[in-house]
Amino acid sequence: MIDHLRKYPLFVLIMIIGALSMLIPAVHAAKLDEIRVMQVFLSYSLLILIIAVILGLALMNRSPRITARAHLITVLLVYALMPVFLAMPFVELIPSIGPFQGYFEMLSSLTTTGATLINDPGSIAEPLHLWRALVAWMGGFFVLIVALSIMEPMNLGGFEIRSLVSGAVGEAGAYGSTDASRRIEKYALLIGPIYLAATFVLMVLLFLSGDRAYVASIHAMSIISTSGISPVGGVSEGSSGRLGEVFMLVFLLFAVSNRSFLTFGSGDWRWIKKDVEIRLMLIAITAVPLLLFLRHWAASFEVSEQENFRAAFMALWGSIFTVMSFMTTTGFESADWQTAQNWSGLGTTGVILLALAVMGGGVATTAGGVKLLRIYALYKHGIREMERLVHPSSVGGSGMAARRFRREGAFIAWIFFMLFLVGISTIMLAMAFNGVALEDAIALSIAVVTNTGPAAGVLETGLKYSELGVAAQSILCIGMVFGRVEVLALVALFNPNYWRR
């Protein structure tokens, strides 16, 4: 059976996985005695499974002439077509949502963006929330597999900087196989159990902290996949409290460095001391919350009745968790994030959260954004340029690898950063042409391109996705795919040399 499935195209295999995954919300619906919901999920599961098998039989044993092109096109097809199938139960069970709105909802989940058209979480059945979180969880796993098995050999997705530093040219990846199917299979078998175990451990910890098993499972999947999906309106509405937020903060480490998955369970965490992404993350979650804390602390003198140590601690913790959440493009706000405003009387700074989302998480993780490694390359290049202002004839030290990182690595990081900002600006202008206010257009464009759906509501205006028209929502769909696939991979499709490979 396994050998037979290996002959199917990747897209067909993903369809089969999606169809079988519908059994999980169907079982949950049966447990809640929601018979119609169960019947809908079972019916569409069988329908999609039949379509997938027919396509698999028609396309099995087909070998594309240009494998690199086939890999990237398959990834684009997954994001373009899979939401159509995944949205079928949504459209059937929620009369107020049309086919396009269902497509938007599932594309948002599959890209781990977490943007939703559902303003009241209690207005839809629990199995539908579970389905959203499950799709996002599988989408996060898909991102990891694509990054390690397809992007790394092609020197894309942040690996182009690492290859410049090491002098490698990619092509095979860590497993040394030029066959993408073999790499996908091996990485799936390597990371799959770790991905599942990390989700299960976090779910148990959240359950023990006070959340219902249903809420704990969805929040655990949302943290591991960085989707920010919640059935209760965010972690601040959950029952796990600060203890649950502490556990979530620890597991967000998986979105900072892909080495976290490879060392999970081994006990060898010595690499943390040398990992530049971890160091940059520590600087961010220390410096930014401290600055926010000092800002609120200075203002709290005018609100003497609320000035106390407990409020100060709550405000500091709320800043640390929220900064970490937005930097990893998860988008959860701490229950104590509002405490900082109540303590000082000052409003929160949504622009800082948007900047953190643009900064992003680690390379080859479920996080979006520019990525920490590229930010670090630009930082090292900037430090070197300032040194040359003082000593123009100096020679940069630290070896050839460090010099490549500061020169070629910074150059490609700068190109990506500029293209990334051009993408955000284009979507922002398109939203403005559709009648969206400038502030809202900025927040929405950053939210979708960085795959941080909740970031759209951090500004004072807080425009909701459901308030947009179909044209504006279509633009946001393009932005989600643009941010998740990454601009360099899209540019590669127009490279003549790439097409000859």
C-alpha cells in the first residue's frame, strides 16, 4: 500500500491527508451529538478521497521533466486549490458564508495566517473551530517539510544566506538525495513524530493549567503552527492563565530556530548558546518589553492609585509574551497586555507589534516575516560599515565565513527585504484603491504578508476582515500566498536558468 502511494503526485497525497483529517472533527461532532455536522464532514471526506484516488490513478508514475519547477508549482497549487476542498464543510454548515468566504477562511488557516471572518467564536460549532486549527496545524507541518526538502536544496527560504556562508550550492539538502520525493518522505518521518509530540505535550500542559481539553488542543496546535487560531477569542479568554502562557512561550521556541525540532527529546541544547536566531530573539524579548515597561512606568506616576508592584509585574509579563508571540507571527495577546494600559493610562503601541511581525521568526520554521537570520545579516553588515567609517582600510576579521555573511549574505538579505517591502506596499496601495483607510491598509497588508492574521487589529481603528468586500479579501488572499511561499521562490519561477534545470 505504501509503495502504491509513493507513485502518487504530492498534491494528490495532500488531498488524501486532507480528506482523512476530516474524520477528526467528525468524531468530535459525534461526541457532542451534533449529527448533521458529523454527516457533513464524513460526506465530504469520502467525496474528496474519491476525487484524490481518481487523480492519483490518472497521474501515477508521471515524472516531470523539470523537477525543480514541478516542486514550486506543486506548492503554489496546494495553496491555490486545496482551500477549495477544505472549505466544503464550512460552506455547507454556515449559511452566512459563501464559497469565497469559505475559501478565504481555509487559505488563511492553511498558510497559518489565522485571519478569520468569524467575529463571534461562539456563533459556529466547535468542530468547525477544530477544523480550522487542524488545517493550520497541517499547514505548519507542510511549511516545515517544504522548507527542508525543497527550499533548502534550491537555496531559497533563508537557506541562500547559509549556503553563501558555507560556500555550498545546495541541490541535495541535508539528506544528500537529489530526489525531492525521497527528501519529503525522510523529513516527514523525521519531523512528524516530533511535531506531533510537541503539540501533545503542550496540549497536556495547557489542560493541566486549567483549559478544557478542546481549547487546550486548539491553542496547542495554534502555538506549534504559529497560526494564532483560538475558539474562545484568544489566550486571554482561556482558563490556563499565566501558567499556560509560560508554557506557550517556551514552545514558541520552535518558531525561532528549526534546530528545536531536531533536538526535541534528545536533551542536547548546547547549540542555543551559539545560534544567532536565538540570540536575536532574546535581545528582542528583553529590550522591547523593557522599553514598553519603562514607558508605562513613567506614565504610571500620574495614576497613583494603580501604581503597585503587582501591576508592574503583570504589565512586564504581558509585554514579554505578546512581543514573543508577534515576533513568531502567532499573534496571540497576553491577558496582561491590557494591564499595561490600565496601569499607566497609555495606549498600547500597535506599530511596534507590526514591526515585530515583519521581523519574523526563524528560517525553516512555521513563522513568517523577513526571518531573523536575514535581520542578523543586515545587522552585521551595518556594524561593519560603521567600522569602515572610522577605519576605511581595515580588513574584516572572524574568518572567510563571517566575511561572506557580512557581504554576500547581507546583499541577498537586503534584496529580499526590499522585495518584501515592495510586496507589502503593493498590497497596501491595492487595499487603499478599494476604499480602505491608509492605517487599516497598512495593518492588513503587514498582517497577511507576514502571515500574522491577528495583527490587523492592533491599531486603534482595528478594521475586521469581515468588513471588507470580496475584492479586498481577494487581494489579501494573494498576500497570504505571497508571504508564505516567499518572494525569492516566486522570482525563481521567472528565472530562465531555473527553467533549464
